[in-house]
Amino acid sequence: TYIANYDFIYKIIEEKMDKYKKFNSPFGYILFKVHIDENINKYYNEILKLIGLNILRNIRIIDNAGRIKDNIFLGIISDIKEEQLIKISNRIKTILENTDFLIENNKINITLDNTIYFVKLNDSLVSLKNRISEEIK
């Protein structure tokens, strides 16, 4: 999908967690669950590629995003305040839901569920992985 995979994303989370603990460099994540409105299995992977590209276009170069499971994407947003994380999450959700994805003259719309989490001092790499695992079930 032209976007990082599960293993790469977790390596990034590990790096961000180290920076957070050492230098108090705040970060959070946005979890996007994609729902495709129509039964379009033929175009499923193509749509996911377009969604991944659109997520990447709407985050900063210092941030990362990846597809961590079938229709679930995770954005890691660095050096940010919680209010800004909420704004970014809502902006990306609005942009993607208002985009008509055109594939072979078929207009496809999606909806998203988005969850944000701002890392806290008592978090650890294990607690973040567990939190994300619970959210993607």
C-alpha cells in the first residue's frame, strides 16, 4: 500500500518511546479503521493504497504512518500537543470521508473510525502495543 507495515511502525513507536522517556519529546498516535461503503472487493487493495497515500500527504514529514492490519492504519505524530493531535485526526478523517476515490470509473466513498492516544509518562512500549492490539480487535 506504499506505506509502512506493522513491524516498521512498531519500531518507530519504540524509537519515539525512547525519545519521550529521555528527552520528554511528546507524541501520540491516530488509529484509522476504514469502512468501504460498497461491495467492491475487486478494488479493495487499490482503495487501501489511495487511503495510505492520502494519510501520508496529510501528516508532516517528521511523522509516520503505516497499515497495521487489513483496513487499519496507524499514524505516529511527533512533537505535538494533545489538542493538535485531535485537530490532525479530525482533519484527516474529514478529508478522506469527503474524497471520492475513482477507480476504473467507479466512485467509491469510505467512512473512518478514528481513535487518538496521547502518550503519558506511565506508558511503556508494552502498554502501547497492548493498547493498540485491543483497539484493532
